[in-house]
Amino acid sequence: MAVSLGAEFTGGQRTGNRWHQCPRKAGTVAKGCPGRAGTYVAAGDSPFTQSLAHGRIRRYLEPMDEPTTVLVADDNSVVRSVLREMLHGQGPLSVVGEAGDGERALELASTLRPDVTLLDHRMPRRDGLSVIASISAHSRVLMLTRTVDEDVVLAAIRAGAAGYLVHGQFGPAELRQAIQAVAGGEAHLSPTAARVLVSSVRRAPEPRTADRHGLSRREREVMELIAGGLSNGAIANRLVVAVKTVENHVNRVFAKLGARTRDEATAIWRGPRRRA
């Protein structure tokens, strides 16, 4: 919390959201003021200036707990209203914005930079999956949707979602817990989403290499799409990842194939040296 101390400010106490100035008279010790904790309120022009003269700055203002800020993104206004009510007045949580589509959610996330964005999957203009990676650059994403499709859950996690909650499988308390967990850098999944993730990992471990060039499974997918004539942007939409992620894959593919252009990479990939 940034604080500007004027020449007349000597410290204070807070009652609720109000601050009371401490006495300025030398030797005065007031309840809740710095002197109460053993700090003498000095006389003179400014205790702030006097502290600087001694090579240190006294901190007279006790830090206030800042709320965890939340952006709610869902195309259903009723759902947004319910979520807002669930979070209103419940501890250090504050809804700072609402969005009814994916594009607006991305705009607000980049402007407001909330701690957590509650993001639905199916929304107009741009769906939730297509903006997860971009929003994650400004805010942690907690998916909040009715969709339990395995492909959607996995795509959301791969794109950068830190949590996945399914409507009907959580209450107000768990929602608040999930928001705080995600804001703190942890992951939080509904039981269904967790089972999908575990099942996927057990069923389909990714091989380290898939051919003589050393391409991973994902790199093979990217190379096949390159060979099909798709641009990086089109590949990103197809794989539901960020364009920057695709660019990184392309650079690694080119390096492993020893290619400098897409045409050259395609020729090598489709040439006689390729092995399945």
C-alpha cells in the first residue's frame, strides 16, 4: 500500500475504514498510536523528517489486508449475478468486473489485472478456451463451467487454467476456497475434472520421441499442420494454445529437422527419410 506522509502527519489509528490522527504533542502516547507500541512521538517539524535524519523511515501506518480481486466472465447474466452474490461480503474477496463474452473478458483482464478470473467455456465472440492463455498473462484463470467433456478439461489445463470447477459440484465455501487457492498459486479441481486429468495421464503417457528426428508428439502434430499449409495462428486455434506456444514448437521443429523455412521442413518431413 503506497502511503504519502505530509509534514503534519505523525501516525494514526484505524477504526474500521477510518483513520484518526495521533496527537502531535511531544511525549504523548495515545491508544492505538505508534507510542502505544513503544514508539515515542517526537516533537519538531515532522517525525518523518526526523526518522530520515536517523537513516530510517518509521512506518506509522499498519498495513491493511488487500482483498483478492475477481473478474467474473459468463455469458449468462443470471449466473454472473449468483456468483457476485456468493462472493459479496465474504471475507477478503472483491468482484472488480464482469464480462459476457470471451473478448470482453480478455479486455477487462488486461485492464483490471484481477488476481483471479472466473471463466466460462461457452461464450459468444470468443469462447473461454481461446482466451485462457492470453488472460493468464494478466490473471490466474479458474474455469467455472458446466462442461465436463474430457477434451475441454484437458485443453483448459494445457492452455494455462489453474483450476476447473463444474457447476453443481461446489458450494459458496468451496468457490471461495478455490479462488484463494488459485490466487495463491495453487491448483483446484472439481472431483470430475480431477478424475479426467488422472485418467488422461494414466492412459496416454507422451513418448519422449516419436521418430528419428526426435520430435515429440506435440511437435509432430504441429509439423503435420505446417505440412498442411496452416499458419501459426491457424495452428494455435486448432490446438487451442497461444500463438507464442506454436512459435516455440515451430522453432524447435525447424531446429530438429535442420530446416530454415516451412517448405524445407515440409519436404524433409514428407521425404524418404521420414519414419512413422
